[in-house]
Amino acid sequence: MTASTPSPWEIADAVPVRGRRKSRGTGPSIFTPIVIAASAVIAFLVLLPAARIVQSGVTEMGWSGLVRLVTRPYFGQLMGETAIVVVSSSVLAIVVATLLAWLNERTDATMGVAGDLLPLVPLFLPSVAMAIGWVMLAAPDAGFINGALSLLPGSPQVDIYSYPGLIFVYVLVLVPYAYLPISAAFRALDLSREEAARVCGAGNVRVFFTVALRSVAPAIASSLVLVVIVAFAMYSIPTVIATRARIDIVAVSIVEAVTQTYPIDYSTALGLSLIMFAILFALWLLQQRVLGQGRFARVGDRTEGASLTRLGGWRWVARGMMILYILCAAVLPVAALVVVSFQRFWTPDFANAIWGFENYVKVFNDQVGMKALVNSLQLGVTAAAATIVAALLIIIFKQRNPHGILQRIVDGVSKLPAVVSHIVLGIGIVLAFAGPPFRLGSTVWIILLAYLLTYLPYAMLTLEGSRAQISDSLTEAAQVSGAWDWRAVRTVVLPLMVPGIASAGALLFVLMTGDLSLAVLLSTPRTPVMGLIVLDYWGQGTIPSVATISVIMTVISAIVVGVLQFLGRPRYLHKR
């Protein structure tokens, strides 16, 4: 009979105590309870707001109140217009993301590392800055694009305050969310399958539709559900563009019911929140079913020597499409913001514009604005760090027993905020923590808690991919050498995860400092943040000041992202 290979744990137990290096850190008896307790606290903090929304909706509204809300005359128009924007932008984002992923992963139009990064650049630009930038580019009459078009015969115009304009900006923001999983699916497939199709006489177009698309169909379906959830949760873009365009969006209606009605219309806010929660939760269940039933068509590892699809002369057209996307998603809106920030009055007539630094002087002399900037920076750094620590604790807890019931419950609960609109979650946090017994209302602590809970799933998804790249044999070897639990994590796992941690920190900082939905619900004159100041200036119509603040936010985000990416490089790159 063949003897079975002993596990690392059996080897460790067989080593005499005197020959085994003792761990200098805390043993498993201390570290394990700490991780379990932290995971339990996080699960409680996530579940409580969701429970308070459901409880308040049932007790304060009841079925009769929900029926009255659904039968109001404007309800059908509200849901219909929201569905048009969300569904259209999500489908278009999937098409663009799939095409970009295929071009960069499967064809000779790939631009290497630059091609991998270009579609993700919009993730590191505050969405409110992109929306305001495109208003300055394509607003009727005053937009820079319309200013240039007015020189042409017939003076054609584009209008950002329309369904096409709104959907266009939605697509620019949504593409990175779909690109990440779809490009990963293309990268994992075996190139020999496409080679076999070409040997049988299939052309590039037929290979794309019959082999490539079918192979990544599960990833495309899952990405579609993800971008629909993200689109439903957006607030910054519709509040900047849809309100002026007279297009009703559910997220904006919820905020208006809480912030622009007196007395506060809690019934409408809770009713719409419950409806959004139900829709997004159903979509999340659909996504889990797709992931559970779908199987990526992966025959084996990528075949060495298999060639990429050759596009011939179309290669430069494909690269031009990639560059055009980054121009629309980042370069053009940021350039528009910079130009307007130096104008006393927003105008496309550069020759007669009054230029200067007055807007920057005004913003930096605004005490409330400076307080908001400091608060946003402090909250962004602190909340991002706390969120990463929380995500790491849950990931470590999950890795100890990936198939354990408790681990799966904590993992699922920590990702629950991903299926809840930021607006809905913000209302739940107000209901759960603003009053007794926590009494966190009108403090920075409730904003920090909201950031942590809202963006925890983003940190989880980013860090899980980084942890999955670390072989378990490394931690097992450390444990065999006597480095139990915390020491193995500190000396092996965390150093190897530094690049992923840096990327997650950069993403979280940008998302948190650029958030508007939570800012409008939770910040007060005592605890202002940049999102609230942007909305204040926008409501007053001081467009150059809005552009100036957006430029400042973008510059700070770029600096933080650059520093974190530099610090997150592998050590051997630092030595070059």
C-alpha cells in the first residue's frame, strides 16, 4: 500500500520542540479570536443598517404606504426614466469593455502595460469631476465643443443635458467596472482554441463571435449585473446632468426627499429605498447564480507559441479607439476643468475671457472650504486605512477555512453593501447610528463609518485577487518553521500583498473623497466635506469655483495615487 504524503501540519507536529523555532509573536490562541471578533463586529455593522431600513419601512409605511407610493402618478415615470438610463448605459458599457478587453488581450493591437492601465484611469478620477468636466465641454451654447462647432456652417450643437449626453457619461464611468473581470477572463483562456478555429478556416470576425465571446460569456453576464448595480447607485452624475435635463432618477429622488423637503419625507425615501434594495438584491442573487452555474471555457493554461489575432491595418484603428476612450474619460474633462478654473466667467470665447487665479484665491480663502478639504483628506486616509485593515482581517479569517460556514457567512455579509445603493445605505446608517444608543449624528465618526461599510466590498474584491496570487505553500513553510498565525501573516502574506494593498488604498481614497451621495446625507456645517462644498457651489451657479474645487480634488487624487503606486512597487524595483 502506498503511503500518503504527510501534510505540513503533520510534519510540524513531528518536529521536536527543541528543534523548532519558537514564534516570538502572539500565538494562535490570541490571534484567531481577534480575527473572529473583528469579523463579527464588521458583520454586525453591515447588517444593522440593512435591518433598520427594512424595519422602518415595514413599521412606518407598511404595505398600504408602499402601495400609495407605487400608485402615485410620477412613480411610473421615475422608474421608467431610471430604467432607460441604467439599462442603456450598462449594455453599452459592456459592449465597449468587451471590445477593449478583446483588443488588448487577444489581438496584436495590445499596448502592453499601457493598454492594461488606460481603461482603468477613470476609476481614479472622481466621478463628479468627470460629470462637471463634460458639462463644461458639451453644455448648450457655453460648452467648449459647442463653441468650436459654432464656427462650422449651420452651427451644429451637442447637448449634454439629454438622454444621449447622460448615458454617454454613465458609460465612461461604468466601463472600468466591466473591463476588469472581462479582461481577466480573456487572459485566462487558452489561445489554442482560437488557433484551432483559424485552422478550420474561420476569419477574425467569426472567431471573435463564435469562440472568444462564447468562452467569456459567464464573465460578461456577471459584469452586466455588476454595472447595473453600480449604475443604480450613482448619484453624482445624475444630480449634475439629469436634474438640469429634467430626467428623473431614483437616487436623486431619495436624496431630495430627505434634504429638500420640510418636514422630511421619510415615507418616500424609505419606500424608494426598499424598492431599490429589492431590485439590487435580486440582481445580486442573479449574479451569484451566474457565477455558480457558469463555467469559464478554460481548457488549460495559455499555449506557448499561440499567436494573437492579427488585425493588419486595423491595428492602428483599434489603438486609436483605446486612446479615444481615455481622451473622453479623463483627458478632455480634466482639461475643461483646468481651463474654466482660470476664467473669471465660464465662456468658450477664449479671446475675450478674463483669465487669472481669482478662483483659486477665493477657494483657498474660504474657511469652510478649507475645513472641508482637510476633513476630506483626513477621512479619505483614515477610512481607506481602516477599510483595508477590515478587509484583510476578513480575508485572513476566510483563508483559514475557505469552505467553513462561518467564514462564508462573514464573507457574504461583508460584501452585502455592494448590492445596496450608497443612498440607501446612507439612510440605513442614519437610522442605525445617528440616534441612541450610538449618537454619532453630526460627527465625522458617522461619515467614517459610512465610508468603511460602503466601500468594504471594493477593498475585499481588490485584495482577494492579490491574496489569491500567493501560494499557500509559502505560509505553510513559514508555519512549519514555527511562524504561527500572526507572524506568518506579517512576514510572508502582507509583504507580498503590498502592491495590491497600495492599489486598493488608492482606489478607496479616490472613491471616498469624491463621494457625493454619502456627503449630502451625513455631512453638516460642523463636519463639511468636499462633496458638500461642490454641491453648494453648483447650486449657487458659481461654475468657475466648482471647476477649481474639482481640479484641486483631481490633483490631490493623482498625487495620492502616484505616491501609493510608487510605495506599492516590489522592493527590487525600488533598488533600480
